[in-house]
Amino acid sequence: MARNYDENEKTANLLLASVLVLLISAILAAMAYFSFTLGILTPPGMSDAPGRIGGGSTGTGIAAPGGSESVKQGGDVGEILFPGFVDFSITDGRDYVDLKNDSSNQVFFRFTIADEDGKVLYASSDIHPGEGERWQVTSAFDPGTGKHALTVSVDTFGEADGAEYNGIRSTFTVDMG
């Protein structure tokens, strides 16, 4: 009888340990999900530093290529998806920044890129939803000149009425090799 008791106790302890491991895993997964969703943490492999823009009709990221940043707006424009920017190096084969406006937006964008001294290096035209422009970084910096901190400002204006809405200002670094 004592042997059965020991086997039953072992089984119960093993079952309890398994349940606890599953519970702890579920709690950690939920914490990670909400941390990433709320922007408290950045997923591995992504940067929360602005820089290169992801693209396509899915929007562009909150500091992550291909993602999107939704900002609730007043008025009738709904959400505005802003591009995200990440640090990059021209030695990775990219020497440009794509400046895009997601096709779901109801506003047009004006991008301004400035260096660390505030000198404007590029000012875009009005970029309407679903459109974009490409800024050649080598038009401002020669390859081999090191790292440059840049600030990009995105101002938004209603497609229907031209009213100014919220914008963003972000910094990123480009390494010219």
C-alpha cells in the first residue's frame, strides 16, 4: 500500500509541476505580447530608433520596417499611419530613404529631413495617400564620412480640407561607411 501511495504522490506532484510551468509560460507570453503591443518593449531584431522606412500598403513602422504607428486624430480623418525609421548603413546596400504615405490615410504628408545642426537636407512635396518619394542619402553625405544623426519631421494635412493634423518627429542614424 505504501508503494501505491508513493506512486500516486509522484504522479500528483508531476502533474502539479506541469500545470505550474504552463501557467508561468502563459503569464510570460501575455506579458511579452502586451509589452510589444503597447510599445513598452521592442521585438528582437527591430529598432525603436527611427531611420529607414518600411513600405507598402500595409503602412510603415513604429520604428520597424513594414510596421505601422497608428495615432488617433481629432476630426474626421480617423487613424493616421506614420512611417517608422530605423538606423541603417549604406554598406548594407541601401543609400536611400523611402518616404511613403500609407494608402489608408486620409491626409497628405510633408517630410523634412534635417541634420544634427538643424540644416534642412530634404523637404518633400505633398505626398498623398498611396504615394511616396525616395531621398538619396548620398545627395547630402559622401560615402565614407562616418555616422550622421538625422531628424525627420512628418507634417500631415487633410486631403479634403487642408487642415493640419498631428505629425511626428523622429531621429535616426545613417552610417556612410
